[in-house]
Amino acid sequence: MYKAKVEKYTLNFKRPSGTSRGILTTKDSWFLEVWREDQPEIRGKGEASIIKTLSPEWNEHYPTFLEGVANNINHYIANPEELHDFPSVFFALETALKDLENGGKGIIYASDFTKKQAPIKINGLIWMGDKAFMLEQIKEKIAAGFDCIKLKIGAIDFETELNLLAFIRENYSKDQIELRVDANGAFPPEQALDKLKALAQFDLHSIEQPIKQGQYKAMHDLCKATPLPIALDEELIGITDFEQKRELLTTIQPQYIILKPSLIGGIKGSDEWIALAEELNIGWWITSALESNVGLNAIAQYTFTKNNPMPQGLGTGQLYTNNTPSGLTIANGHLILT
């Protein structure tokens, strides 16, 4: 028999972080600890990470539901399908149990990554802000050894964003720096193609979610006509049925999909999306979603097992003043465990 407890943890941003949905100063997570009654000293830990404007299961009853899961942990371990519509909770339970199986030492998947023998190539993330702030971040990432940079766009003036991209390309060719942009659904469908044409002149690797999710025909038309590859991100959130996933991908036919385990059903959900993408010749990569180091550690270990050579979207928790302890760090554009 198992026992469990859950504890809320609020992460504080070092500086307000901008997205197309607004400015974030704090972010809540809940840590789920699971142990066997006869071995209470060995505990597995998972993170239920919530972005209140994005997580499909978020409402005011979420904390109470999570307490109920902890109080009835044996039921949910036996019936994980009941967490189908609670991807963050499912991910927390999945990873807590894997941690427990491996001795409660933060090892979710043993590999050369956890043995500190191999890194994961990642992109450097540029947060939205004024031109000077974004330019400062770009220079820092390049100096830190990144050769893949992702910029969040759609929150400031589009011409200013084009100027930032022009600055990068004036100084670094596509062979020196791979550029990805993330619009977070900011473009009106009727303007999207023109904006993509303007962006394409800068030899971008891809653009994430140019229009809001749920507009399958408009997104399909855009993916068909686009001058640069489109990656679906928010589009995957809330799609839990396997056949619905297949329908989405076959209807839209994107060039890439982006997997955020906390938002799309954990490791099981990510595995389903990957299987479908590979069957349909759609590229993919994995991204963290503002988790603490607890969740990031699990996502990084999972990512390493997938053997995807593309730069992955894994942060290092450097955004927060009070992140949980971790051996995760960055060296020359790679995530490593030290």
C-alpha cells in the first residue's frame, strides 16, 4: 500500500517575464510525494505544474482535487485513466512513482545523462520585453555558446520584432545561429500569412503557434501555404484521446509539434504524440513549461531517452529566485547534470 502528500510551492520570477498572455511574476506548483507504507523513508517526488492561463485543468477547485488524489493515492495508482483530463497531476504521479521505483533519489530514467556523461542540446529562450531588453538577452545567449535561439514574439510592435531578427541575421548567418520564434497564437488568421512571409526573410527554423488553437482549417491552410515551417504548441493542449490526436495531425498536417509533458498528459501523452508524429513524418521536440527543477529534471531525463538530436526547449530554472535545489546547469548551449 502507498501513502502520499501534496505541498504547494510558489516560484518567484527574478524579473517579470512577458508572454503574449501577459506578465508573470509568480507561478504555482504542487509537489506530490509518494511512498510505501512499509518504507516511509524512501519517497518519490513529482511536480504538478500549473500555468493558470494555459493549463486545461486549472480552476479554483484544483488544489482540493490534488489533495483528494494524495488522500486516495492507491485508487489513482490503480486507476490512472481517471486523471485523463488532469495532465499536470498525471505527470506528477507518473514521475513520482518512477522516482520511487529508482530509490527516491531523483532518478526517473537512468541513462548517460543521469550518469553525468552526456548533455542535451537546448535552445536559448529570449523573453518578451522592450527592444533593449531583448537585444541584451540575445547577446548574452550567443556569448554563452548557444547556436539555437528562440524568441517569443507577438507582444510588442511587429516591426520592432522584425528589426531584432534583422539585427541577428546581420551579425549571424543561419549556419551560425538557428532562429526559432514563438507567436503564442498572437496573429489574426487573415494577417498570418503576410506576417509569415515577412518573417521568412530571416531564414527562421520555425514558428510556433502563429494563430490561436482550435482553428483547424485556418491552421491547415496556413501550414500548406507557409514559407517557413510551423510548429503546433498550444494546439495539442486538451486533446487527450488518441484518435483525436490522429485527427488533429492528419487534418492540420503541421511541419512540427512541440511536446510539453505537464500540459499534454505527461510521459504517456507525450509518447502517444511522438508515435503519431513519426508515423506521419512530422518533426517534434520537447519543451519544459516553467516547471521548478523537480519537473524539469524529470522532463530532461525523459527527453534524453528519446534520442532526438534537435535542440530541445529545456530551461534551467534560472528564471526563479527560489527554485528547488538541482544539479542541472547549462554549458555551451547544452543542459547537463553536474
